[in-house]
Amino acid sequence: MTVVPPLSDLTAFATLARHCSFSRAADELGVSRSALSHTVRVLEERLEMRLFHRTTRSVSLTEQGAELLARVKPVMGDLETIFDDLAERQGGPSGLLRINASESVVRLLMQHVVPTFLQRHPRMQLDLSSEGRFVDIVAQGFDAGVRFRDAVPLDMIAVPFGGPERFVAVASPDYLATHPAPVEPAALAHHRCIRHRMPSGAAYSWEFETEDERLSIDVPGVLTLDHVGLMVEAAASGMGIAYVPEIAARAALGNGQLELVLEQWCPAGPGLCLYYPGRRHLPAGLRGFIDVLRETLPNG
């Protein structure tokens, strides 16, 4: 008689295969690491095959595990579609929706999108993760992410929202009172600049553009930070000029804590996009979030 494992065991198997990490997979499933390890071990015993190579430092699929994943993944996708449709008919989507974005984007979503989404879909749970580094949303178990349009991976489906955005150079009125505003990027060599350290450890070069010229400058500075929000705060307190996404500085610009400099060198570019992996069926919860996003932050 053919052994058919429970759907929960196959879900645990597929989640571990995606993360290649017991701790991350257990977090997504809402179980302990030991419980997940037990589930996988029982599944292997039932199927009489080894699904994963395990060491103290890594987890990877065996050849049999990879074959099983390739065959059960479409079936599980079909089941997800069925249950998703049934849940929507019985009172709207339910479950957990995980989205990865920068802190400034999360603040934007919290202000404009999240209240309407949660009110409209009370059975949904929303998990917003804010961090400065780019992550592989599939490997990390996110349903969607948000980036500037030109940084969205090519194999993802992108949903533009909010219209054009730009990076801007900003400084406080106090700083500009003692340091005349630069009129061209080369003048930054004589200013105190607040530099941005990328997740790779490299310093971010400031990029400026006009109709006739495009520049990339490794600016001088006595302060380097790895968080855009901290850069905005440092500039607002008079520590120098920062170069940040305008969305992150919008509040400080609005209340007069910061002023734009070199504005003619900071044209608007491609705006923000919510992006997600291409699927035959878009989960109802994510579809509902996209609907609210388009209503509250239309592209244009």
C-alpha cells in the first residue's frame, strides 16, 4: 500500500527545502526547531528515503529530496489555490502576509496602506520587516518585497506605486547658516558629508544628474552610518549634508528641519514597486494588499 504522508509534513518539507535552515523554516511554520526536525525524520522514515543532507552548518536536498520537491510543489500550489478560494468565499482572505521593505517604506505603508488593509481584511495578519539590506524574499520566506523599480529582480512581478521618487541631498538650516549651500556636486569636497555604508561594507557613491551630465562622487565625511533613518537624523541635527531617498527625508523637509541642496542635480527617477514571485495564482491576501496599495498610493 502506498504511503501518503500528511499535508502538514509535506508543507514542513517544502518550507525546509526553501530555506535550507531548520531555524528559519521553524520560525515560518511557527514550531520549534526540534519539532521540525522530528517531522522531517518521521517523513523520511515513512517514505523510506533520505530527503536532506545535514551537517552542523548546512542543510541541503538529496537527489531524492529534490525529485520529491519538484513533483509535490505544483500539487501544493493547486491545493493552496483551492483553500485560498474557499477562504475568500467564507469571509475574505485569512492567514499571514509577510513583506520586506526599508524602514522609510514601512512607515509609508503604515501611514497610508496598513490601516485600510487590516480594516478591510480582519482575518489577515501582517508582518512587515524593515531592514536596509536587500534580501532574497523567496529564500527568506516573504510573500513580497518593496524596492525601487530598477532594483527589482528580473524574474519578479512588479507593481509600481506612489509615482516617481528620487534621492536628494539635504542639510539643516543651522548647518547651511555656517556652510554656504553647494551649487554643484564638486563643491561637496569642501563640506561635511554624512556617508552611507552599504551592507557589503562599501561606501555608497552619491549620484547626480542633469540633462547634460551624470556624476558619481565618493564624498568626504567624518561620519559614516549604515541606516538611512540615522542619516536623516544626523543631518537634521546639523552634522552635515546627507544623500538619502526623498521618502525618508520627507517629514523633516516638511517641518523645516531639513532643506534641499543641489536640487537641480537630483531628478526624479523610477519609483517604488511591490514585487513578488510569478505564480499561476496570486494568494488572496497579497491580492487584497495590492488592491489597497493601488487605491491609496496610485502610480502617477
